Amino acid sequence: MSEANVAFKSYVSAEDHGRANFYALISRLLAAAPDQALLVAIAGSPPLTTEDDGAPLPLAWSKLIAASMAMDADAAHDEYEQLFIGVGRAPVNLHASHHLTGFMMEQPLADVRGALATLGFARVEVQTVVEDHLASLCEVMRLLIVGANGIEPSSVAVQREFFGNHIAPWFEICCGAIAKSSLANYYAVVAQFIGSFLQVERDAFAIEP
């Protein structure tokens, strides 16, 4: 076999696989209510072991594990529907355009679509979630980290740029809105976990060479 026919896969570290898994979990929890299988999976997950177990992310993860132990799928479904679907208008909005401009389908959505086109990502025809939904953005981050279906992992520089342009400016506002909602019970804990993880990502990107 000639060298021209040899393909080498990019190496992805265990730490990056862990990051990608958290992005996948966040995307799943924001795209739809967790089913019983997901609640059981989270409840059975090990705590994060770090040098500082009192740091915000390990604490938030432990709280999510405990909340998932106590939650059932029907209650989670009802809470998700009340929080993010509502009647007529969702009490809590998960789109960048809403949080950055006050309106849906504004410039932040166009910016995300332009970035996705540059990265070579195409919208799936059956997908109903808009591209500037936080679930969609976290799924993009997962793909940038580990790749999938022929997509190679992207450099830290590409990850940093996408995160900085499309997630960093508004995730704290969004997580705060979820946590403060009187309708949030399980999702208040989810929001704390999301905010803690994305803060770690932001800080890591700030110091990454």
C-alpha cells in the first residue's frame, strides 16, 4: 500500500473525550427532556475527581447526579415542557438571538450559520432545532473536539473561536434565566452544571497557548 493511500486519524486525548461527552450531555438535556435511561445513566456516573473537590464543576456534577437519582422521567418531561415550550411563548428561551438581541432569528443566528458553513457543517433536513439554540451549539463543540462521520477533530484555535463567538457571550445569561425561573426544579441543577462546565471551558480557552 502506498503512502498516498494511508489515512491517519487525529489523536483525541482522554480529557478531550471527557469534554466532548459533557457537551453531548448538555446538548441532549437542552434538546429534550431526559428519559428514564438517561436519568439512570447520570445517577450512576462517578463523581469528578480533581485536586479541588470543592471547585464549582465537581460540586455541580455531584448535585446533578443526586438530582437525577431523585427525578423521574414524567416529572422531567413536564418540567421541560413548562420551561422551554410553554403555551404560546416559552418562559425560558435557549437561543442566542433572543438573549443577545431580544428577538429570534437575528444576526447571531446568521453568524452561527456562516460559521457552520465555513466549517463545512450542513443542517440536517429533519432537524427542527435552530442553529443558535444552545443544544445545537454544544453539539457543534462536541464535533469540533472529537469529530464524527468523516469529520476530523478541529484545533484548539478553531474550538476557541467558535466558543468565543457563539457561546461565551450569552451562556451565563441563559443559565441564570433557567436557574431563576420558578418553574425550574431539576433544570435549575442542570443549569448550574452547564454554567460551571462552560465557565471552565472559557477559562481554559483563555490560557490555552
